[in-house]
Amino acid sequence: MQKKISDSSEKLALQSKIQEANTRFLNYKATVQLFFAELEKVYTCPIKYDKIVDPVITPSGVTYERVMIERSIKVNRVDPVSKDRLTIAKIKPNLAIKCLIHVVNEYRKKLETA
């Protein structure tokens, strides 16, 4: 059986606790959104300055969007960051970044509906 809240001071105390919980939740949500924004910097292509969808990594350890680095290699034949000679055969999928992108996107969707 639930207790009726009849006293106005009890109602005010309960409303205050609800408001505090809501404020904490909104602060937490804002912090998580900032964290996701920082993570996105990890998978921003240094050629197109946009989020990477199909990440590949060069021997120098730099991750690029596949289409962008392939275009760059065809024209310049070097890694845009390290300036080392580079061929398309030397670029490999960056599975760790691909997984990170997937996880961030999934949690971002959940956060938007919260």
C-alpha cells in the first residue's frame, strides 16, 4: 500500500528531489555528449576534415577515409601526413576505429532518445 503525501512540505521535498535528479541527468547527458564530440575527433579524416565512415590506416599509423586516401595516393603517391611513398596496397582497414565508430553511433542514438 502506498503512503499518501498529504503534507505540503513533503510534496515540496519530493518535488525538489525530482528536480535535483532531473538536473543531474541533464548534466550527465551533456557530459556524455561532450565525450562523444571528443571521440569524433579521433575518427576525423585529416584530408576531408569530416567523420570517417570507412577507416583505413597507413604504415605511418595515420587513419583516413578510404576514398579520400585512395584519391590522394593516385594523384600524389605519398602519405599526405608523413610524405612517405605510399601505394593503395599498403593501406589496411582500421578495424579498431571502425568498431569505435559503430559503438559511438549506437550509443549516440540511445542518448538522443533518453
